[in-house]
Amino acid sequence: MTEASGDPPQGRFVDDARARPLCRGALALSHWPWLRRFCLALALLVTVRSGCPCAPLAAVLAAEHGAHPAAAALPWSLGRCRGSTRARVAITWPTAADLAINRRLHWGAHVPARVRRWAYLIVPDAAAAGVDSYLVAAVMQIESLGDPLAWNLDSDARGLMQVLHASFEPAINVRVGVGMLGALQQQFGRRDLMLAAYNAGPGAVEQYGGIPPFTETRDYVVLAEYDRDRYAGLHLSAARTARFKAALADLVAFKRRICGTS
């Protein structure tokens, strides 16, 4: 995962959810394979002995998308799974002038209100980076549910776009996250690979020649692509909706297993 800097993005997460947050920077790099192998082995050892840190992303998403209550019962903190919280920092919230810009944009009728309120940031930044604005909205929904104070305690992913070690300030966080998406789009040229790289890192996508075989990443791509098309007002078939629900349930179950719940 790249930090909030001018360096080339290395993806939202390390190559495998089981390896967080150990050696996160090294795992995203492809220049030192020996270091990647060492960190993966170390992460796996810690996972086996004590359980792995993970965020309650699946539980939150399940609740947000109307999943069965039992599927959304993933605890916020179990063992080393410290999960997410809200940062106590001062940020700039949308002003009346910003909301007026949103109204003039006539954008995002199908986007959740908590994400749509950031349209004055999403739309211009997406246009500048050459990224679809509804895709940015979908990523923001999955990453933070539109909460600028969202903070993953295990990975130190922060803000609306959950950028590692970044500023919580919405304008900065969105600009950095959208810029990362734009760079990944240029690198991979396909939406599914771009999303996979934002989640698992471009090194993982290159290593596997496509979407890495990680549960979180595969489900992440399905959820983000579905939400993107839903926000754009496209028709979604019953088969695709079923696939979306299956990915959501799969992600919930995966988080339970990783965090050591029954």
C-alpha cells in the first residue's frame, strides 16, 4: 500500500488479508522478492498462532446492503482484530457553498447520501484523473461508507478513500485516493484489475497475471463493480445481484474465519 506521497501507488492493502498489518510496505513491493517471501512467512506464522488483524468491513457492508442480521454480527474487536474506529481530528465538512455545487452538478441520484455529499470533491477529481466518478463513489462506499473520519486501526488506512497514513482532510484524502485509482487505471487498463490493485496492490495483480486469488480481493472487485453500475443507473440482472449477495456473504464468512469467530 502506498503512503500519501508522490510515490507510485502500491495498492490499498497488502497482497493477502491474512498478512496485515505485518510488513505491509514490503509486501506491496515487487523489487525484493526475498523480502516479500519473508514477510508472508512471518505473517502466516502470526496468523496461525494468534489470529490475524482484520477490519469489520464485511459486517458493515452486510448491514448497509440489507443482509440477514446474522450475517452482520461480526464483532468489532476480537483478539488482534482491532477493526475500525472514528478519528477525533478536525476536518473540513461540506459547507453550504459546497452543497450548492453538488446541486448544480446533478450527479449521483442513485449514490448513497453519505457519499453523494462529497460530489464537489469526487466529480472534479475524477475528471482530472480520468477516472469514472461512479467508480470512485463505489470505492468510497466500500472503503469508508462516506465517513471522512473512518480509521482502520490495524492498517492505519484513513479517511474517505482509506489511504495509508494519509490526512483525514476530505479534499486531500479524495485527491490522493482518486489519483491512485487513475494511476492504476493507466497501468492495467481494465476496471476489475484496477480495483484488485487498489485492494491488494499492483504487485499482486502482476504476480498472478490478473485478480489475485485472495478472498477479500475477489469479493471486493465484485462489490465495487456492482455498486458502480448501480450508482450509474444501469440495469442489474438477477444473476448479477445474486453474485453480489454471494460475494458479500463470502466476505462476511471470510472475516469471521480470519478473526477467529465461529
